[in-house]
Amino acid sequence: MNRTPHGTPSSAAEAQEGARRALAAFGPEARARLLASLARRFGDLGLAEDSLQDAFVQALRTWPKTGVPAAPAAWLMTTARRRALDAVRREGVLAQKLAQLRIEEERAPLTSSGADPAEAALSRSAGPLADDRLVLFFTCAHPALRPEDRVALTLRFVAGLTTEEVAHALLVPTTTMQQRIVRAKKRIRTLGIPFTTPPPAEIRPRLHGVLRVVYLLYAEGYARSTGDTHVRDDLTADAIRLARVLHRSLPTAGEVTGLLGLLLLTEARRPARISAGGVPIPLARQDRERWDAALIAEGIGCAEAAAASAEAGTYAIQAAIAAVHAEAPSAEATDWRQIAVLYRMLEAHEPGPVVRLGRAVALGRAHGAEEGLRRLDALASDPALARFRPFHIARAITLEELGDAEAAARAYRRALSLSGNDAEDEFLTAALD
């Protein structure tokens, strides 16, 4: 039986639990930061992922015996880097790369504070993208990768979502998503795509893909695809932080401003979105007095600036939609006709199933439930929406308004049969009751 220096089995169990808690404190953002640093250093996302996973496993073996280090992140980075170097040594074709990494290690050893001077130097040279993960965002948005692979890869490894969460965000089966991620990792390595700041001329062409990842990261935190709670505040806060970094780096980019405005206006509703029991509250029933007035003011300012930009597009229009909701004193006073027009404009930029669903709902609110149901039923054959829980919830609510309780119950049951978080399940069960 393993024993701690105190010599008792209970203290060994406590030490093991302490190590687990310390590692659990590394959420998706912290893990993604370590992964980003390793990927930038070694130029191989697969190697970085494997090395970091090995470091976490080693920590579970070592920390219960030695204690949790004063700088856990530095310990994990050092261990992962050594694992990666060992892997590089085993590949003779990378001998030149190993020599370069050796030089870097000798010139810049790990400091007593736990900071890695080589990584600090990389950050200082990052140009307008001062955030390690944003550099990796732009790397994964490289034009040599397929558009669908870029977003999948970035959400999985840079944003820290699970494969299942990425599949939900992109409305595809999990097996399809696994294949995309493997394919993208191989292509990055085969082509030798560098994990460095792209030249200034290449930042704007890659920007839309980066913005989409930040948007989808927020969306997963706003309404979780799985789990026992409806929201993940760590993901929404991380997405807003990244949007702010992008806005500071590219203040004249209208779509960056639009995305920031959209996220701020959506986040402003956070205090009123969840009941005391953790169940989601629909927009129409929220107490608007609880909305964050400061975030609304800042978000509307961003939305107006984005709308005035020559680059106004997908996120500027979505920010405008969020601003209409934010400015309405009540759900009944919402200008749904204006929202429907904005969705028509949005569909011209992004003709996807979720946008079509939003337009159908807006038209139903503007012109009556019968029109809304007609529009929703016209989308029923879309396979992506058939797997999309909000589509069936929208149909159920519309059918309820039309007095067709039996059909509404069928739609609610269909929504319950699809994957979602436990809090949503509770809301749907209550609606059925």
C-alpha cells in the first residue's frame, strides 16, 4: 500500500485527492494555454496534445508523493516539453528541429519563478496578436485547411471543447467530427504549417474563421450541449475576453466590433436567464430589470459602430438583432418586424439552418403563430435542424400558442429525445406536464 511521509493510508488518499483537485483547477482555458504554447514551440499539434496529456498523467503519479508544486502550470509545461523532446529524439527526420530546440533550452532555461523565457519571447514577438491562443486561432484558420476543419480543430484544441461539444456546435455527428479533427491535424503536420503570427496581410483573410470560433465558444457556454447545468460561465467569460483582445488588436474591423457587441448584449441577460433552481427562463419571461445595464450600454455602442462600418456583415447584423431585444422595454414591445428584416439580411450573408430558424421564429412573432408554424414546417426536412433541439422547442411553443396541445406535446417529446443539458430537460419536462 502506498503511504505518504506521514505513513497513513488516509493521508495517502488525501494527497491523491489534493492532486486531483489541483489538476481539475486547470479548466479548458488553462489547458488550451499550455497546449498553445507547446504547439507554437514544437510546431506539431498532435505532439503537443499527447505530451500535455502525458504530463497530466505524470502529475497524478508524482504530486501525491511530492506535494502539489508552487507553480503547477510551470511544472506541467516543463514535463510536457520534456516528453515532446523525447518524442522528437525518436524521430530522426526531426533532428534539425531538435537541435534548434536544444539551443533555445540552453539559452533560456526555466526561471525560478516558473516562467518560461522562450515562451515570453514568443509572446513579445506576437505583434498585434498578444495572446498565445489567438495566435493559435489564426494558425488553425490557415487557408490550406478546409473551412469546416479549421473551425473544428480550433474549437477542439484551442477553445478546449470536447469532440462531442464541437459536434453539437457544428450540427454534425460525433464520428464525423472525429474524422475532421484527425484529418486537420495530419494536414498541418504534413504541410508544415507554422504556429506563428501570420503576416499582417494574412490576418484579415483569416479573421472570419477566428471570429466564428469565438462565437461558437460563447454559444457552448451560453447553452451547454451536455451536463447538469444550462450555462458555463467560464466559457462565456473566455469568449468575451478573446473578443476584447481582438477588438483592441483590430479596433477598426467592423465584424470584430460587431462580435464584441453581440456577446456583450447577450451576456447582459445572464442574471435573468436562469431560475433559482437552475432551469432556463425563456426570453419572453425574463425580468428585464435584472439585465446588466452597463453591458447593454457598451454593447449597443459596439453594435452602432459595427453597423456604421463598411465591413458590416454577419456579426454586425446579429449585434443589431441583440440591440433590438435589449432596447425593448418588454417582450410585447419588441419590434419583431425589424428583427425579421435583419434576419433576412443575415441570411444573405450566412444562409445556414440556424439563421433560417431564427428568421422563421421572427416572422411568426411579427405576423402571427400560423405564419410561424408554416415557416417552421417548411424547415422540417433539413437534417441538421431535425437533430437541433431548439427547432423542436420553437415548434412546440408555436403549436401551444395555436391551441394544438397534442402536437405540441409530440414536439416537446422529440426535443427531449435529443441531446442537451439536464437543466433543459427539466424545462422541457415541466412544459410537457
